[in-house]
Amino acid sequence: MGLQTISQVSKGLNISTRTLRYYEQIGLVNSVKKDDYAYRTYDEAAIRRLEQIIVLRKLRIPLKQIVLILESDNISEVIAAFEQNLTEVDSEISALSTIKSILNRFITHLNENMHVGIKLNLLDDASILNIVNSLTVTKAKFKEERSMEDLNQANHRLRKLRDTDVRIVYLPPATVAAIHCVGRLAEIESGNLLGKFVRDHHLAQIKPDLRHFGFNHPEGEKPDGSDHGYERWVTIPEHMEVQKPFLKKHFQGGLYAAHMIPMGAFEEWGLLSDWAMNSAKYEMHLGDQEIYYGLLEEHLNYINTYSLSPDDSTQQIDLLLPIKEKMVL
């Protein structure tokens, strides 16, 4: 297979370079650098490990447990991790099976009374209770063998965002202090600088409603990620002045589609984009290329977490996609 650059791995495994960089930052996978080659690359072992991570993510296993599964020499710990996820899946199957059974009973009830021409009291509390009490809910039975294609199709169906998964939010205009770093560790370096800025200026005290945004700047094209940049903003009082390397900027705000992810699930940018392209009411409204077309990541509850490192897996992030309402013809 040979060594592959980050861009080659990204295309070959259909995984974003941002996600690859994050996996490396948290020690989940390692790249290598040869003395006679300028770029960092991924060897066959790293690529094989990435393939394992991708499969585990499609099985809806959190990154924290993936680290345990791949690193632990204790088979009992690995089994326990799988069993915990299996219990959660069983609960979902039972819930969905109950809903399916009730819907089937409703359909049967309506077909039996179709000649009456009315829905009767189908949705009365007593009627629902009678139907539910008559159910015998059984867990779904699956074939023992499933192919990778089956897994990919299941993952696509389960990970597809519905309207209820996406919040429509308006971000108000704001004055921000911006820090921009370039290089393989741009996210970490900019995060450390921003955290120091917040502490040094006691920003949590003078602006308790502060918000923290970030975005790729630029995405970067070099295989080693040395030209990749990340910019972070923290909202500040309008009158406040900042010193280099920070810049004072004005954010215009606007309408956004918001989808919350745990730290590291950056592949869900694709899910949010798919939602926007298939929405009946909204469409993407991309903006200035200098701020990554308006695609923002907001670190939620930042006022309580700015002392943590940017790769802390307990953090939650809002993916923010600029949108506008579709024109009604």
C-alpha cells in the first residue's frame, strides 16, 4: 500500500482532513515523517487503524470507547464496552418496535372501520391505552451475517438529520477578539491562546454572556497540514481594545442551521450539509470565503470550559451553517 498523504487518506476513506487531524491530536492514530520527505504521511498500519475507527463510528460507538477498544489489552473491558452499546441499541429497537406495532394497529383499526367514514375515537387516551395494552412487543430479529454494504446503508439511514435534529437560530451581531494560527496544531495553539486571553482579561466576569466561535482559515492543501489554519473568536464588550496577536473584529450575525455534536464528530458537517440541500424551507447561504464561507463551530458553555484543552472529549460543539429561507414562487 505504501505511505499516503493526509489528502490521499481523506479521499480514499471519505473522511475529512479536520477529522483526521483531530484523531491524531487525541492520539487515536499517528502519522509518520520520513527524513527524506517533507510531508507527514500515514503508513499501512495507520490506515488500517483508521478503517477500524470508521467502522466503529458507523456502529455508533463514541470516541472515548473507541480509544478503549483499540488500546486496551483487557478483553473484558472491550466486551463491556460493546455490551454497553448493545444495551443502548436494544433499548432503541424496543422503542421503535413499540411505535411500529402501534402504527400497525392504528392502520388495522382504520381499515376495519373504513366503511364508517370517520376515525372514531382512535386517538382518545382510552383507545390508545387499549391498543398499547394489546401489544406484544418483540425485539427485531436480524440475520446473523451483515455485509459492509448493509452497515453503510444502515449508518446512512440512522445518521440522516431530520428537521427535529436541526435548530434554526439567529446569531446577533457582535464584537469579537480574533486569534488566527496556521500549522498542524492550529486548533490547539489557537485554543490555548484564546483561553489565556479570557483568563488574563477576566472576560468571564466582565462579559458573562461571552460566546466562542471557530472556523478553518484556510482549509489547507499541503499534505502535511502545515498550511492549515484555524481562527477563533470570543465575543467581547464593544468598547474593549485588544493587543496583537489578537484582532478586534465585527461579526455581522445572521440566520443559521445549528446541529450539536460531541467534540470530534466533525464528520457530521456532511449530515448538516445534506439536510440543507434537502430542506423544503431553507437553503445554504454561504458567505465570505475569508471566514470559511460562514461555516462556524461554536464551543457551547465555553464560560465554564475555557480552562480545558480544546481536545477535551466532553465538550459539545454547535455546527453552524448559514442559511436563508427559500423563495416561494
